[in-house]
Amino acid sequence: MIGSLRGAVIDRPAAGEVVVETGGVGYRVSVPPPFAQDLVRSASPVLIYVHTHVREDAIVLYGFAHADERRCFEALLGAHGVGPSLAMAILSSLSPATLSTAVLEDDLDTLCRVPGVGKKTAARLLIELEARFGLPSLEEEPGPNGGVSPHAEARAALLELGYQPEEVRGALEAVGGEPPVEELIRSALRQLAHR
């Protein structure tokens, strides 16, 4: 697998693609459009962090300016229903820091600004990426005995039932306190039924 390329940009065959020559070989790499423009303007050798994507019919290289962008791309690819095109569209619109903040804050609106991402896809991505990015969740503070808190367990159960992250957060905040998990879920379900 190719992890990075250092060389000269010798061609830009299409929007979002560059050819980087290294060791006498030209590698065609798909990159986010803003990064492609920076690469074409660069007269000095460039360093591109690469994800090698292998399919039955092709081997495609996806390149990024920074290693954290490549990590985000790979995390996005691991999410259900996200292919390289959508992952690249997300990273063309959002920086890794913006994406991480959106995931941490359950910010649907930020993800919905990406072309091709609707509310359902954004809600699913928020849930899946939270685990993939290893971000702390506000409800996932340790419980009194060092285990998972009742709020974290209730949140996971309600999300599993198909409720949206913002609905779950609102319902759990409305319940308040620290009742046992079963009571917390029942109370939150009552709150959700009234909305």
C-alpha cells in the first residue's frame, strides 16, 4: 500500500486530480479540490498523504495535505454507506477539526451543509463517527462505580430504538437527575412521546 508520495506535480488531468512524479513514475491521485489548486501552484516538491483504495476493477489513490485528513477519510470510509466520493466531498467541505467538533456536539446542520448529505445520513454519521473518532460524549461520563453512567446506557438504548441524537439529548435533559437506567429510559420515552 502507498502511504505517501513526495515529488513534483506534473499534470492536473481533471478537477480534483493531480499527477505526482516520484522516482520517474507518475501517480494519479484524487485530492480535495482546494488542495489540488494549492498543489498546482507549488513549484517545489510536494508531500501528499495517501490512502490506497483497492476495488475489484481499480486501485485508486486519494491524497491529503495532512495525516489527520487521511485519518478522517479512513474513518468516514468505515461508516455504513459512505464511499470514497462522499468521504472526499465531506473533507472538501469540512476540516478534520470542524468535523470532529460537529460529531462531538451532535451538530446535524454542519454535516447537512455538505452536498449529498441529508438529515438521515448526517444523523447516522454522527453516531458512527463518535465511536470511530474516539471522542468523549457528554453523557458518557463514568458512573459512580467507574462503569458507564446511566445516561450513557439510556442514550445508547434510545439511539438503538431509532431516535435521533438531538431528540435523545433533549429527552434526557428534560428527565434530569440520576435515576436508574430503566427509569431513565421510561421517563425519556414519555418525553419523546409528548413531542
